[in-house]
Amino acid sequence: MTLKNRTTLVAARTWMQQALPTTFGFKVAGWLDAIDRHRARLAETQERCLVLQFGGAVGTMAALGTRGLDVATNLAKELQLPLPELPWHSHRDRMAEIATTLGLCCGTLGKIARDISLHTQTEVGEVFEPVSNGRGISSTMPHKHNPVTCAVVLSAAARVPPLVGTMLGAMVQEQERGLGSWHTEWETLPEIVRLTAGALHHLTTTVSELDVDPERMRQNLDLTQGLIFAEAVAMALAEKMPRHEAHELVQKACKRAQSARRDLRSVLAQDAIIKTSLSDAELDRLFTPGNYLGVADQFIDRVLASCTAHRDQKKPRKK
């Protein structure tokens, strides 16, 4: 999805409003980069937290006499689990780490679902969830295509944080074996795992099959009648006059364009001061969205290279 849409122009939005041009591939690369960090976190968490817990009544394995450590070593070997330095029954940081790591992951899944759902709004109409077997079709309004996967993922993202809070609260244990706190983990942690895994499963399928409408994205870039290029013009003017003056000039031009419902490009072309600093050819260049993407393409390459490197590191070595 990142490669396929690396040059697909779309309006970036900040504070729910159009800000500057970007590409849909750059947006998806942001999702991919975050998921790749979670992959690394989960690997580290697995190594650090999935260890043997075996300590007897109070952690000393006194009932086994001097054989306690030998028994623990053999048990860990049989279960194929690492043997920690000592039993940890009343230290629940490992359980809390698993919960918080999954909570972070679920939060990112929710962010992706929120992005997709906003793109599917009727007034935006840039991205849609895949249609299969009537999925997402309204029961009463035939014209609707509801983002049902986003609903599932957003529901999970809303439910997981309080559960993570419960796991963090369970860390406060009394002495060598707590009363009640660790019992709260029994249903809480499995629920966190279930919700996060379910959200990931549904979103993985949906993202890979998203229906992207590049033409609608391009049309939406024109909704503001050129206001989306105001920063590009201000930065170009700032090379020829003090920056604050350039900013004020463009800001006033934007207000005139909005008041008269005119295209910003035409308003700027008629401004006496701006005409002396920017030629028609320069204005044409500044109002071409593909010319104001910065190093987005380079960032995409960096994310793809990083993800590829991480996958290669995890491939089993050939004997």
C-alpha cells in the first residue's frame, strides 16, 4: 500500500482542516513505521517477560532443600522458558509490561482506523474499506458503505487503556504474596490480548485491500481554492523579503481570496508587491502540489528499508 500510493497526492490535515499537500503513501508509511516499532517492542517483551515463575510458598523453594535451583533449571528446560534470577510472584512488572506493550499497539491500530474512517466520510470520500459479501452495507440505507472494520478497531482501542490501567494497578503487591491484586490479572490480561489480536487481524486485512480514490484526493486538494499552497508562497517570498512581511502579505491575500471567494493564485497575481517578487512561472510552480512535498519520498524509502532490515534479521539462519 505504501509503494502503490507513494506518489498519490492527498491533502494532509491538521486540527481536522486541510494543511499542506502530502502523499497517501507517506501517510501509510507512518502507519507502517509505528507498527514496525511495536513488532520490536513485542519481541523485546517476549524475551524479557515470558520466563519461568517457580518459587514455592514465598519464593525460596525451601521445601526442596538444596535442590530448589536444580529443579527450577530442569523445569525451565522442559517448558522451554528462560530461568529468571529469582522467583517473581509478587513483582508483577512483567505482566504489566505485556499489557502496556499491547496497549501501545492497540493505540496505533486505533489511530490508523481513525484516519481511515475520516477519509471515508461522504464529504471527503477518498478511501473506502473493501466490500465483500455485503460487509459494511447499511440495513436500511442502500447507498451507504459503513467502515465496519474501523468501528471494531476503534472499539478495541477504547476498551484496552482502562484494562491496562488495571494491570498497572495490580503491580502494588503485599510483601511475598499479595491479596487480591494479582487475581485481577486473570481475566484482564487475556482480554487485552484478545482485543488487540482481533483488532490487528481485522485491520491487517482491511488495509491491504483499501479502495483508494486518487482522483477524489486530487479534487479535494482544490477545495480551498489554492489556500493549501499559502505556506509555499510565504516561504518563497521570505527568500526575497523579511519573513514576517512575507507571512503578513500572504495572510492578507488569503483573507481577500476567502472574502471574494476567489482562487488565491489569481489574487496573488494581482498584488503589486507580490508581482515584483514572484513571476507567473514561479507562482505556477508554487501552486503545483507535487512540488511541495519536501523529502516525503526519501522518508518512505527509509521506512521501507528499515522494515526490510528488521524482517531479514528475524529470518532463521540456514544450517
